Amino acid sequence: MQHGKYRFIAGFLIVPLTIYALFVIWPFVQSIFYSFTDWTGLSPEFSLVGFDNYTRMFGDGTFWKALQHSVTFVLLLPVVTLGLALFFAFMINVGGRRRKGAAIAGVRGSSFYKIVYFFPQVLSIAIVALLFRFAYNPNSGALNSALGILGLDGLQSNWLGDPKLALWCVMAVIVWSTTGFFVVLFSAGMASIPKDYYEAALLDGAGRFTTFFRITLPLLWDTVQSGWIYMGILALGAESFAIVHIMTVGPGGPADSTTVLPLLVYQKAFVGGQAAYATTIGVALLIVTLAFAALVSRVGRRERLEF
Amino acid sequence: MKTTDPDLLRKSDGPGGPGLPAQRPAPATPPPSSEGQSKTGGTLNVFSHGVLVIWAFLVAMPLLWAVMTSFKDDKSIFDSPWSLPDRLHFENWSRAWTQAHMSEYFLTTVIVVACSLVGTLLLGSMAAYVLARFDFPGNRFLYFLFIGGLSFPVILALVPLFFVMNNLGLLNTTHGLILVYIAYSLPFTVFFLTAFFRTLPTSVAEAALIDGASHSRTFFQVMLPMAKPGLISVGIFNFLGQWNQYLLPTVLNTDPDRKVLSQGLVQLAVSQGYKGDWSGLFAGLVMAMLPVLGAYIVFQRQVVAGLTAGALK
């Protein structure tokens, strides 16, 4: 029986574990090793060069720009997105005209809002990026044209072509595409908070904003915190790569004003033929990601509230 | 400011009493003293509707604009982006479907996602079941090995992975892409299904074992059917993730004849930009957008449950 059990365990684990180890774990381990070599990626030969790649990285102006943009992303995007989402979710669940017998009420049409807000979440990030590339087009794009129709010609800009604006345009698209998911997520969380809590608080004279900060937010904190980490990883990883890679000129331009760490890794490895240096930048990205996750776990630690 | 049932209020302070600043009366029988407070409630309601409508508008407008643009001719796309199409130019759609290879991109994507999804669910549930239900040395280690993949930046692994795939002869092949999709979907799938299998009762599986069923037969005939709700949630999650995947195919699937949808569209944007066929490009974009949006509207409840389940756990 015991023997049969271990054979079963091994039999069930062998295929998933092999695939996972071969395509995920092994490349990760390799890439950290390669960051200490002079591997070009074009030929299999390489030799160990110690910390040369890291020294080069610290003297590379483009790297510092990419790092600065990625850090901006990871600090700003989760706060803006989750802040907007909490605001909208609270409005949806609590902003309604009071109906008889209920302490709080959702707005009329709350399910309609949730359906519409969720749209961008089901679309490919590539489609979203393409769509906004056209919307931002200075000559025939939806944005400048709409501003013209509204008589706000003064606000028309060369959105993605202006180094001062391009990064903000990129961030706006990420906020646009992710907020809806968190609205729905937080709404589900808010709906499960017992109504009695609100009733009690209101009887004690609490206002809408007090109830939000004293009841809703603390009871929702676990969800907010995991959403925060999730959003940060997204802002550092594949999502920011896809948006910048598809939307911006260069990509990463104009004048490196939108380049981010994952894009730089991609460009060095697959365009520039500097695979070892690319993995070095990748290691920097890994460190930023882990530092962010650790920071949020530490800052966000609260006593878990059961209800 | 919101308030409770009027009866409760009378018991405490009376309507509009000092303990309840700016409370809103019941619409049916407004207490005479609270006209100003009624306005406050109304203002707040108008305000919340206002901001919610604005965001709904901001979300919907770009999508509607794309749909509208896909029916226009190139000249009016360029000259007046917000004007309605003079007539519905369906030829944009047929041009995108045939000449711009949208049909091929769709076919490739369907094949890759169908195979990856089945593989992910099968292998993910096998690994998760063993990790959730059996004690053996190294169980915890393997679990955290799988979970660890959730927080690492994928791009870091892609540089060596490109060469691993190349050495194995898997680069630019459909089965190679499927294997990679499965591998990168496993961390979340194992994480989610392990938690799910732990919540299932043990008694049914024990009964099956006592009746002489083998471990694998118990898994396939008893546990897997019981895990159906979890498999649907994680299946929807993986379907959307794999259907919309951009990073992995961009790096590992560079063969122009075998592009997946998201890649193909970007390719199209580059090439149509030179040809000036903007209308065809918008038709392709909308074509890629509509099936997913349509499926979402039909299966709205399940999709939302599937996508938010992981974060709420």
C-alpha cells in the first residue's frame, strides 16, 4: 500500500514538474548565472567575467532611466488604480439613494457599471495598446479630435511624441485597463461586509467618509493588500512591457522617455545580441520586484479582522 | 450620509436629531424637518452617479470608437475621426479576414490555447491533488517551488529560455509554444487548485479507496468531478491569460507564418501602417476584440468569479 502510494505520487508529479523545471526554474537559475558571464547569445561560447556586467549597468544611463520609470510605475500605478477602484466600488455599493429599511444601498444600475468597467480586463493587453496608439495619434487620433470638437484645441498635444507626456500617457492606459478589475474585486468584498456594521456606525453618527475609513477599508484590507502586490508585479512585468513595446515610438522613446526595465531586457537580448547584459538587467528587475513585495507586506501588515 | 430605518431613528434621537447629521429621510414619507438633509443625500447620489457615469463613458468610448472606425473608409478615418461612417464598409472586415491573415491568426490561437488549456488543467490538477492530499518528504518544498513562479518577472527567464527552446528544437513550433504556455500557467493553477482540493471532503475518496479503486482511478473518477467548480474558475482564468498572451509568443514564436492573434495584430499594425490600410487594421482589431467581449457578456458571472477567485483567497 505504501509502495503504491509513492509510485502514485511520483507518477502524478513527474510530468508537471519536468515541464515546470525545464521551462521555468532552469532558465531562471541559468539567467542569474549568465549575468556573471560575457555571453552574447549569438554563439554558445562564454567566459566568466565576475561583476563586469553589473559595473557596466551602473554606468549605463539608459538603465537608470528604465529603472526610474519602472520604480515610478510600481509606486504610482498601484496607488492610483487601487485608489480609483476603492472610490468607485464604494460609490457603487454605498452611494445609492436609501431604500426603505436598508442602512446603505448600492446605486441603481450597479451591475451595469460593473459589467462595463470589467471590459478592459478581458481584452488582450496588445489590443488595448494598439487601440490607444491610434487614439493618441496627433493627426487622426480620437483624443485630439475629441478635444477639437469640444473646443479645447489648446489641450491638443503630440501625446506619445512628446518626451514630457509620453510616460504619463502610457501610465494612463495601464490605469484604464486595470481599474475595472479591482472595482469588481472590491465590490465583491464590500458586499460581504455585514450591513449591521454600517447600521451601528450610522446610529453612532458616523458620516460616509468615516464609515469608509473605519469600517470598509479595515475589513477589506487583506484584499487591498494582495491587490496591491498583484498590481505592482503587473506594473513591473509583462503588462508594462507589452504597452511600452506596442505603443511608444522606438519602442521606449521618444529619447528613452518611456523605456522600462522589461523592455530593456528584451531589447538587449533579442535585438542587441547582449544576452548576458540583458540577464543582468533582469536580475535588477527581480530585485526591484522582490523589494516591492517585501515592502508592501511589511507596510501593509495589519491585524487580520475576522467577520 | 446614509441612515437607518426611520423607526429606529425615532427610538434614538428622533428624525434629524443631533446624533445624525445630514441623514437622508425615506423617500416615501419625508419627515418635515429634514428638507436640507434630503438635498444632501440627493446631492451625494447625483455625485456618485456622476463619477460612475464618467468612468463608464471613459471605458466604453475607446471601444465604441474602434467599432465605428472599423466600418469607415480610410479617408474619413483620417479626416474626421469622430464622424459616423457614410455607409457600413463591410469590405474592411473581409479584407482583414483574408488578405491580412486574421483567419490564420485565429486558427493558430485556437489550436494553441485549446491544447494549452487542457494540458494546464490536467497537469495542474494532478500536481495540486498530490500536493494537497498526500504527505511525503519535500511536499512543502515543491509547493513553494510552484508558488514562487507567481512573483518572478517572466522576462528574466525568457532570455535563457529562448536558447533552451532552440537547443531542443522547440523554437517557433506550435507544440513548443503550448508547452511553454502550460509551464507558465502552472504556478497559479497549482496554487488555486491546491487550496480547492483541501476544501473537498476526504470521506468520499476514502470510501472509493476502501472499495478497491486505485489512487489514480479515485482521482479521475471521484475527485476530478468533485473539483469541477474550481476547474471552471481556474480554466476561465487561464483561457483569458493564454488567449491574450503577448510576451511569450513575441519572444518564442517569431515565425511569421505561425503568429498568434495578439502578435498578428501588432504585425498588422506595422505593415498596414506602410500600406495605409487603416480601415482593415481597425476591422482586424475589432474582430479580435468582439468574441472575447461577447463571451464575457454571456458568461459574465462565471468570468468575474473565475478572475477574482484567486485574489479573494
